[in-house]
Amino acid sequence: MTAPLIIQRREYRPGSGGSGKHRGGLGQTIEVTHAQGAPFVISKMFERIHHPARGRQGGESGAPGRVYIKGGEELRGKGQDVVPAGATLVMETPGGGGTGHPAERTAAAIKMDEEAGLL
């Protein structure tokens, strides 16, 4: 790290894992700001921005990832960008693809997902 950055938010992205007998893993939402409100440079090597992880054996694809300035422009998944002074960088990591047909997931597993806020 070359700048004093603050992670303002880091949490799971509900619904980002593909449906299936075995649900795909959830992505995360991460919001980052500069501690003194200054601009900062980010070098990115993100995958699955345009092509989400595909499901297998009837499972659905996970959600694609995104990288953007909160309230502003969408950024490319790779390369270097300057985050403007006072801005918040938002990274939404992609979700994994599900395995097996969603109808094969048990009611108990779906209920657990709903109670945990994963859907």
C-alpha cells in the first residue's frame, strides 16, 4: 500500500452466487477512500467483469464483477486509474457459478440462505 486508504465497507454481495443444488460462492462489495481525501492511483487486474463464472451441470452463472467510482464512472477491470480526490472506489467482486440444477437444492438449504441474508 502506498497511500493511507480506508476500507469503508466490506460485505458479501447477496444473490451474487449462481443458483444450483450447490449455490456458487458470494462476491463482495468493497468501498475504499483515501484517509485525507486526496486522489489515489489503483492498478487493477480483475477478472470476470464481462464474463461471469458459469454454472455447471444445470447450475446458474454467478454475478459479474464491477469496478466504479461511487456515483460516477465505471472503470475497466484491468489497468491503472486515478480515483479523484474525495471519491469512493467501489469494487464488486464476482460470484461463483452454481453446480447442479437449482430445483435440486433442499428447502432447508434455501431457508438457511434466506435467514443468513445470502439471497
